[in-house]
Amino acid sequence: MSLEELCKAVETGDQDKGKDLAQKLVEGGTDPLQIIAALTKVMDEIGEKFARLEIFLPEMMMSGEAMSKVVGVLTPHLKAGGGGEPKGKVVLGTVKGDLHEIGKNIVKLMLQVGFFEVRDIGVDADPITFIKQAEEFGADIIGASSLMTTTMPHQKEMIDILKDEGKRDKYKVVIGGAPTTVEWAEEIGADLYAPDAGSAAKLFTDLLKK
Amino acid sequence: MSNPYRLWEIQGRSNTGPFCDEDEFLPKIFAPRLREIVNKYEIKYDPKTPVPTDDKMADRIWQAGWELFREVGLYNTDTHRIIKLSDEEITEALYATSDRYWVGAGKDAVLWKHRSVEDTEPPFCIYSPDCTCSEELFYSYCLAFLKEPLLDGFCAPILEESMGQLIRSASPFEINGCTEHIYKMRLAAKQVGRPGTFFVAVGTAEHDTGQIAVSNNDWGVRTTDSRIIGTLTEFKTADTLLNRAVHCAQYGCYSGNLTGPIYGGWCGGSEGVAVALVAYSLNGLCIYGTQYNQHFPFHLNWGSNTTRELLWPISMAGQAMARNSKLLYTSNGFANAGPMTEMLFYETACHALVSVVTGWHLWEMASTRNKFRNRATPLEARLGMEVGHAVARQGMKRGQANEIALKLLSKYEANAGDAPKGAEYQECYDVAKANPTQEHYDMYRKVKDEVAKLGVEFPF
């Protein structure tokens, strides 16, 4: 039982072994923050390999799921020690009329392993649903994905409704998806354009510092 | 018999097939099963050979795709159930389908036939920019494409606005945009003297309501035209897509199954993409009842398919289907570079060459990864189709195609991740006359002459 073994379990996507080892390590007195730091390094390396497509999505998702399970084990210990607060809360979905999910799901995983709390509202989500879910969840950020040109206007529609309801300043709005661009984000008044999943956690973190 | 195959028996499985939590379908069912199948059939990607000549591996890929389709099926995200077929049903559907269709109307009708590996019959050429365009350029775009001599079918760009208002999917604006879309296509076809041209329309419709609203043999999408029905990546469908399949069957128009398996995504690498392409084709035939398949496998990071990790699965899946079925399927190019760049011409030539020698028909060309408005033109597609005709007419073999493909790849592959965006349509075409500018034409001619020197024997 060692931190190296735990890192290996996360790298290979072995959820059960990861949970088991994390539990034993923390009960054996290993600082949960030290565990998180080591696993964060592992996930960074996995993220870089995935960005270069040296590994593919199934492997990256398995590692991410294993990491999420380990974080679940460690969270009570982190909170007991006064740490482990999420970086922020995100409501994430694909806009109305659009059924594509792969990009949104990768972003979700990247945010979760980057210590964001994410509420995934799925695909074909109405602008009002984004806003209501953000209200209920106490979100800091609303992330809206679109993969079709004709569904991009729903990103704008959501921002327009936020303005109309006087809630625009309450949330940071991030948009992304294959046909979207930084110019479109600026045109519709989004706070951030997310060009890819790999950079999402860092960009979201920076956004909340503004 | 013409498709659709056992329409209501298959549709009914949306309600009666095995239940599955959507979160589990891809990671727990699809990805591990595909990985097992790739290993079982010993499918191996070789980056040095974008056009392999391994007939046995092509046959194994066919078997692997069949097994994947039978084992995994198609997931309906509305009912959370999986539509599955038996070996007997797949065999029956493959036997019953036709290997040729007359498409289009009158003097402009064309016979579209199954192709074999190294076939000397030219490919069926569908021209499509695959991009969105400004409303004021749409009509010129239609004219420019419909003037292309080798055009057998046409899919127009996607309108972003209609009557100056943004088109929002599933709204009345989408129906209005679809109406404008097909009317302008019809008028353009008439003006250039090809009124019966086979259309794949309308791309402006993301929702089923937009598609269904323009089915009309007088002014709209005719029964001699085609619709595209998408499959969600990977191996998922939804009622809005099945609605289209039923509508096409009952209206009586042609339909194609649109799929984009992702290299680096749930399919894994090149081997998984090749197997998925075969499986998707069986899905199109058996579940959507389509007469052809329209495939655009693409790279997760770049959104293109002109690099070798995508050319290999295109090549292998093409051979697998050519050797083992009588299906019709188009290879949809996605290039990294934009219009009026030499890189785009090289990419298109390479994609067309590899596709045609391995049994595909052509659907060219999504320039600039179809991401940017107005950044595609008929001229790159023209070069692709001319390469396709030349490759077939001269009876090019796979070995020679492989050598030429490697030479073409050396001209652009290193720049795939950082390709030039090039020009917009109105910057390299005379919009009023719908002809390429001299500068643009000269660049096309220069690259065409270079490709000819590599061994492609253009008829003109």
C-alpha cells in the first residue's frame, strides 16, 4: 500500500483499487492534501497525453472516473481538516435543439478532476433550464455547449434572458462547441470562450478570479 | 426491394429493446466491446501505409464491424433502450437492398452504383461546402456549385439567417430558412440548365420539423432528392432522427445515414474508427433504411480527416464494404486548411485519391474543418472530383495510390494542427458571375499540374 500504487490505480482507471487504497492511506495517517497533490500531477500527465492523443478518450475517462471516486473518499477528510472546498460550482449543458454531448462530457470530467462541482443538465437544454438550475445549484458559472450553427442562437438567448431578469452579473457565462468562436462569444456577451476541453479547468479557475 | 428494411419492427425496438442507463452505454458497453473486437480480429494500423492492400484484413474489418453492430446496437436517448438486430436480419437486409439507384430527375438523373476496390467506374460526385454562409452569398454559392461539370449531386451550404433574422433550430425561423434554402437551390439549378439535379437537402434543418416542412415535389425537396439522417456520436439516436427516417420512407425520397466516428474519442484509434465505419453502415441500412451512407470520420483535436490516421480507416473500411457488400457510401472530406491555399488543394486531392481507389464515392469538401462561415468553395471540390475520375478511369491500383498519397501527405501533414484559414468565398470568387477569381483558378491549376506529375492522369 503506497501513494505510488494509488497513482498507478488512477492512471489505469481501476476505481475499486483506487478507492480502497485511498481509504487505507488516509486511515494510515497520510495527509489527504499530499494524496491530492500527487494525483493531480498524475491527472495532469494523463491530460497532456490525451491532448497529444497518445491515449484516447476511453482511457482518459476511466482515469478521470477513478480520480473522482478517490476524491469522494478524501473529501470528508479534507473538509475535516478545513480544506477541500470546490473551486466553484458549474451548471453545464448542451443547448436546446442540440443532441451532441461528447465535448460537454469531456469538459465535465476535466472540471470535476479540477475540483469544480458540476451539475450536468444534459443535452437539448432550454435556456430557462440553464438559469433555473444555476439558481437552484448556487452556481458560479453557466457553461453552454453548441455543436450546430443553428443551435448557437440559444447561447445568446440564455444570456439575453439573464439580462432581462437582471441576473447577468450573478453568473459567469462560458460558451463552447465546434462552430463557436471567440468572436461569437464577444458578440453575444459571454464571459469566456472555451476552445477545448483540455484548458477548461484552468480557464474556469482564472475566470472566477476576475 | 428498396429500403427501409422492416420499418416498424425495427422502430418498435425503441420501446422494447434492452434498457440501458445512458451514462453507461459508451464507457461500459460500446468502448470495451469495440476494444475486444479490434483485438479479436487482429486489426492493426500501419502509419506507413495509408492505402493498404491487405484484403484479408479488409474482410476481418467487415466481420468486426458486423459483430460490433450486432452486439452494441443503436441507443435511443429518448427511450433509453437499445435497438438490436440479429445476424439473420442483417443478412436479409444486405441481400434485399439494391446496389444501384436512379437519383435526380429527367435528363439530369444519374445512376448511382456500388463500387468495388480499384473500380474503373468513376465515383458518384456530391459537391458540398459543408459550411455555413451569409444569406446574401447563398444564391451565388448555389450557382457556383451547380455549374461544376462533374457534379452528380449537390448539398448547399447552411443558412445562418433568413430575411435578416438568425435561424434558431426548432423554431419558425428554421422552417422559414429551410424554405428559402430549397427555393434558391431550385432556382439556381434551373438557371444553370440542370433543373433535375439530385439534391441532398436541406442542411439548414437541424430539427425534423424543418426537414418535413419542405417535402414537396413542386417547389421543395422532391422524391428524386435525398435527405441526410444523422447518427449521434457514437451509436446513439433520438426520436427526432428516427422521425426523419420514417418521414423519408413514407414520403418516398432517398436518404443517407450521416456519421462521424471520432479518432481519439470513444472509438479509440484508427482501428476502432475503421470498424465503426462498417458498423455505422449496417446501422444506416437496417435501422434508418437509408440507400447510402455518408461518412466523415474525424480527428478529435483537429476536426479533419486528411491525415494518415484518418486516411487509413477510410481506406480500410472502404475496402471492407466494397469486398463484402453492395452498399453505397460517400467519403466526406474534412480539410484543415481554408480556400485559396495550396494546402487545401493538396488535402482534397489526397482524400479523394485514397477514397476512390478503395471503393468510395465522393462528398467534397468541408474546408477549414467546416468551422468558419463562407470558408469553402467549389474549386477545391472540383480538384477532388477530377482526381476521383482520373484515378478510376486510369485503373489506378492501391500500391500506386499509396505512393502518391505519401507524397501528398508530405506537403501538408506537418501543418495539420496549424493550417491557414485562407480566404472567404467572396474573396476568391466573383460573386455575381459565380466564377473563381483568376488568382484562385491559377492556384488550382498549379496544384492540379503538380498532382498530374505524381501520376494522376487527368482526362483534361
